[in-house]
Amino acid sequence: MKKEFTEIIHTYLKKNDLQSVFKFIDKNIKSKSGKYNEFVNTNARYNDNKTSFLGNIIKYEDYLQENSKIRISILSLINSIEKKDLKKNISNLNTVLKQPSILVLSATEDNEEYMKEFFSLLDYKNVTVENINIQRTYENIDIIIFDNRDLKDCFKKENLEDIEERESKLIQSRIQRMEDIIKKGNEFFIHFGGRLYWINSQRDRFHSANYKFSLHARLSEMIDFINRYKT
């Protein structure tokens, strides 16, 4: 049992998937074990480090450095865990956390690169970043993120008349593109950007995020719902 537990942890660590490491340990370690408090403290360090980075409180280099220390703490913890600390049945890799497929649609190369970097620093899997104008099917996509950070704020439809014609046309064409895509039947969408009046009529299908911290929060909520709803 301890050998299987350790091998699965090492598999996650090789993928640099710390989120699944903590979920796996939490699922398999006894809460009354003497090692549980050590696990909780290490997990809290991981969450605090991620929150600090997403909130621009720490630099990327500091984020990576702390994550390296957390990996060492994890290895120390699993080496000290004994068979008596573990639950009777060990969960395998496929039963710990479902990773919904995420499609990010951006309009510029710079925004595509930004989103790729953003997701490369986090624990999300099955993420594809593409240009929004690419024609494709949307089967087997659980969450679509519309990266609309290039659009001008437009709180009301009548505000279209108050901004430059180029910006107004860009907003209207983006809305048309989003309407075409959501007709495909996907359930979960996120608007990532500033104020956009069209979103107000789509609240039953859309979440909104205006910063990377809130984007991470909205995604976490959606993934948690999908895991609970589909199981």
C-alpha cells in the first residue's frame, strides 16, 4: 500500500502537478493520522504561494522558488508516512480529479502568448489556446474562455456610438462571433476582459473575469461544479 501511494505521488511530481498531489494525499491519508497536520500546513503553503503570484504580490521567480521548497516538503512527508497513516483503499490516478477540457480563444498573437504563459504556470490540464477566428468544431470542450481583453469597455449598447468606429465594429464583430460559437451547445463560458454590455444578457451561461486572479477563481468554481455534476 505504501509503495503504491509513493509511486502515484512520484508520477504526479514528474508532471509537476502539485494540485493533484495534494488532492491525492488528502483523499488517502487518515485525518486522525499524526501526519495529517503536516500535510495541511504544506498544502496551505502551496495555496498561499499560488494566491500571492496570481495577485501580483510575488514575482514569478519567487513563486518557482517556493514551489521547489514545497516539493521537498512533499517528498519528506511521503517518506515519513507509514502504512498506518493511510486509508485502506488507495485511489488511483483516474479517480482523484477530473480535468475538463478548456479552450481559450484570443484575437491577437500577444494575447495568445499571454494566455499560454498563464496556464503553463498553473495546474490546469487539457488547455488549448487558439485564435478566435479559426473555424473548428467544439465537441468535447467543457469550458470556453473568450479572451476579450483587446476590446474597449462598453457597459451599454448605446455606448457604441461614443467610441471610435473601429473599436465599435470590433466589439460588434466579436459579439457576433461569440454568438455563433455558443450556439454549438457548450455549457460553460467565461468572458475574460472589461465591461461588455452583451454579457448582461448571457448571465445564465457566462461567468466574467477581468483579471487573472478572478479568472483562476471562476475556472476553479466551474471545474468543481463539473466534477460534482458529472459524477
